[in-house]
Amino acid sequence: MNKILALAQQHERALALFAVIVLVLLGNGQLAITDPVESNYALTAKEMLASGDFTSPRIYGNYWYDKPIFFYWELIASFQLFGTSEFAARFFPAVFSVLNVLETYYFARKLYDRSTALVSAILFGSTIAFFYLSKAVITDMTFVFFFNAVLIAFYLAYRSGRRWLYVLAFFFSGLTVLTKGPIGFLLPGFILLVFLCVRRRAKELLHMMWLPGMAIFLVVGGSWYYVMYTLHGMDFIDTFFGVHNFLRARVAEHARDDVWYYYTLIFLVGFAPWSFIVLYQIKKRWAELKARVRERHFSDAAIFLFVWAILVNLFFQCMATKYVTYTQPAFLPMAILAGRFLLPKMRLVKRVAACFYVLYAVLIFTAAIPLCDQQSGRSTAAALRNLNPDGALVVNYGDHNNDRIHYRTSTVFYYGANIPELIGRRELDDVQPGGMNWNAKNVMPFLAYEDMPAETPIFIICETERLPFLRGRLADSALEKVYETHDTTIVKAIMPQRRISDTADGADGEASK
């Protein structure tokens, strides 16, 4: 046993990396594609692959401009390698999760030493946020890797005087813009500018290789945007930059989340368990830390990491739209700062991380897989394929009375055919995309009640709790419940020859009385 423990200590970095790889891949083939976010990415990549057009994102057969292209390219490549599956969709988020851990280790090693690097990497790779993002079919792990690479390359150039590293920072900034948008240039630039001003080294800006750097940035980060503008004109500009960047910054997409303490809570939960351990250690060592602050005993590296972490949180706190993943770029500097702080507690760090890795592995099978099934239309799509071998029309009955539409894109992803959203003709203008508003997200196809084919079977997907409203709306139709779960019902309907009237109040109002 002693020999085994000694061997494990000799290869602890390799074992830690192996544990990360196992965790980020574990169960990925069983985690269903969920709504409302993952399914948009997965369906877009699936349709791009089917069309052979790898330039213009498309969904439901239409172009759409929600996010830049890089993450879609990842998904397309993965679908080509592994087939269109859950494992394929989650493959590159897992890959970039591992790369983020290695990136944390690399930068901490450059700033401090191997022990600090190991602790920092362990901290970064064992947070709750890391566990979630390593398995989520979203852009964040890719974005965070490139974003961090920009600032790492900048700081190493600043510290060493090797100016070619500034060019590398521009290169990674281009990839960040290609993954997430203008924020990939603006926010790293803001961070490094504030840092240089704090250190009274603003003249360093003159040495940042702007000419070759901007040339590389524009080629890497700007080429796709130029091509999209030439292909789609102002429709692309207005939707991508107008709605999904400018509007998102000014108008809260989810008003309930636009509170001043939002990202404080995200830090406490997302950086757990280390957020609570660090806060406890700060309390214990408060006198020591106060003395260091009084003496201004902080290195350039520590100041850079502080500025980086704080500005990411402040920047996104000022944005109207808030998401749980937005401040993930602050986790690398926080992990290194916390790693340096917890270095004397190396044994505690290893034990806590090991316990949480076991917990995460258990949660994948006991919680994550069931929860993903609940948030996915995978089972609904399977039922539709069994119920509808002849390919009859399938539609969705949503809710347009609460400023949202109950529509599962994942059902379309798994079913393999478009599913129109039912709506009255008078309501179409209220929900269809157009103008600077959140209707730009309603890119699913619509079908008016008045245009539903008569005397032929139609399958209608409906939230189980909304079924009485559907029956009220289609009171003159023959409806048969053919599938039901706790939250989803499929109804087989045959419409009468006459059209459904779309009155001002609608039958929804009658059903609710």
C-alpha cells in the first residue's frame, strides 16, 4: 500500500489530469440535449451540416444570427467524427474544459511555482461551475479558453519583454471574437488598459505590436463577419450586433435576474466549494491580510489577477442581461489567487477535490441524466416517431399570454423535422421577429389555426397543464390523447371542414374561466 501511495504522489499531476478527463466525459452519451439553450446550438449545427453551408448559421431552415461561427464549427466537426449524438455535442465542451485546466496550470506555473500551479488547477477543475460547463452544449468553455489566452499572452509579453507574445494575444482575441462576439476584444482590452494604468505603465501600449497584431486579429476574427455582411447585409448587422449584443447589454432578457447581488451569488455557488473555504480562511487570517494591504505587499502578478477577476465581474454586473455563465472568465485568476492563498492547505485541497469528484460522478447518474431528460424533448420525439410513421403534420401548442412561448427545440432536433408553433393570425405580428426586441429569438416556424388542414390527422404537442386551453381553442375538433408524461401531452386531432375562428378574446379565455 505504501508503494502505491508513493507512486501516486510521484504521478499526482498525471492522475489529477486523468481524473478531469474521466469526469468531463463521464455519462455524456446519456445526457439528453436540453432546452432552451443547448438545443439551439445542436439543431443549428445539425442543419448546417445537412445543408453543406458551413458559413451561415441556420435553424428551422432559416438563417439566424444569434452567435458567431466558431462553436458551430466545433459541433459540426464533432458530428462528422462521431455522428449526430449527445456524446458528439458534448465532446468539444469537454475538450476545452481539459484545456482550461491545463491553461490554469500553465499560467500559475509561469507566475509562481509547480505547487501553486497544481493547487490552482485542482481548484479550477473542481468547482461547481466547471462541472456544469464541462458538460453543457454552450460556447462558454471555448470562449473562456480563448479569452484567458488573450490575457495570459499579454501579461507574459508585458513581464518578459518578448513582444511577439503581443501578436499572440491579438490572435487569441480574434478567436474569442469568433466565438462570442465583440466582447472578446473589448473586455480583455479594458482589463489590460486598467492594469497598465494601475501600474503606471500606460506607455507599454506603444510597444504592443499593433500593426501586425491588428492585421492578424482582423483576418482571424473579422473575416467571417465580413463574409456574413456580404451575404446577408444589414439583416445580419441589425440582428447580431443590434439585438444579440446592444439590446442584451441595455435591456434585461430576464428582468428578475437584473439585481446588484446576482454575480455575488454566482461566485458563492459557482466557485464552490472553494468560495466558502477561501472566505473561512480569510476570516482566520484577517490580521495577516490586513497587514499586507497596509504595507501594499502585492506583486505585479497578484495585482494583474485581482484586476482581471474584479473587472470581469463588474463589467457583466453593469450589463442588463445576466447569465450564470458570464463571469466564468474570472475563475482562472480567482483559482490562481485562491491557489496561492490555500497553498499551505495542500492536503485539505486534495481531499476536498477528491470528495467533490466522487460527488460529481454520482450526481451525473442520479441527478444530471434525469434532469436533462426532464428538460428535453427526446422522449417526446421518440413517441412521435412511433405514433406517426406516415409523417402526418406535427405542431406545437404554446402559450402566448405570458410573453414567452412554450416550445422545445430539442424535440425538433431529435424528431428530425420542423414542428410549427400554433398561433392565431392576429397574434403573428406580436411574436414574429422584427425590430429591436426579444422577438428575434422566436425563429421557430408558425402556423395559424385558420390554416390547419381539415379532415386529416394532426399531432399536437402541448404542455400537460395547458391541455384544457387547447381543448377550448379547438372545441369543434376531434381530439384524442395518445401520449402523456408529467409535463407533456401529445394529442391526435382531426379538424372540421370549417376554419377555427380567431376571436378577439379567443377560446383560451373561455377555457380559463
